[in-house]
Amino acid sequence: MCPKCREPMIIVEFQGVEIDCCVECGGRWLDAGELTWIAELAGAQPGKISEAIERAAPGPRVDRRCPRCMRRLRAITVAADEPIELDRCPKGHGLWFDAGEMQAVIGAFHDGEDGEVARLLGELHHGKLESKSKGE
């Protein structure tokens, strides 16, 4: 169930990684380790993106719940030129990206090894939008 709008999510397989997507609000759930897996698919070691997310201190609890354990998610602020706020499961089950947040992460980490990770995340984002628009 979507942490934001409580609608059912669909699973989109992206190069062997299953991403939970909400067709209602456009949000995406990455299970723990999926960002690292995407980095490996890109041929990069987890770099600035993973480090920035790992270093982000847990902020306040939000009203959204983890789709795995149903605990309230915690806001985190990812350090970038423009800080990006994401929601993370306090038990480490994964990350929630509201619509637009994945693009913000892509834009913030677009060079070097992280450029390849951002490219794959971009493909995920654009592929999902294309499949959604085709179904309408």
C-alpha cells in the first residue's frame, strides 16, 4: 500500500530490481539495498547518493507508514546543493520517494559514478511515466 495516498502499488521490474510504484501519486518505494543494486547495475560502487542517504540523520516521524512493517516513516534530509527530503523506514526497510524527489536526487548526483546511477534511476522514472501514459 502506498505510504502517501494508501492506494495499492504496482511492482515494476527494472533490470532485475523490483520497484514499488504508486500510479495514483507517482511515488516510488525502494527496498533496502535496491539503490546499491542499481549502483552495481550501473557498474559503479555506491557513491555520493548512497553516502548522502546513509549520513542523513533521522528527522521527525511523518504520517506515512512503511509498506513492509507499517511503522511510521522518518523524514531525512539528503545533503545536496538543494537539500532533498525523503522518507525512510526506521527499521531500515527502504526509502520513499514522492513524485519529483527521484528527479531531484538524479539532478543532484549526475556526474562521475553517480551519473550512471542517476541515468538508471532516470530510465526507471521515464519508463514508468511512459507506461502510465500508454495505459490511460
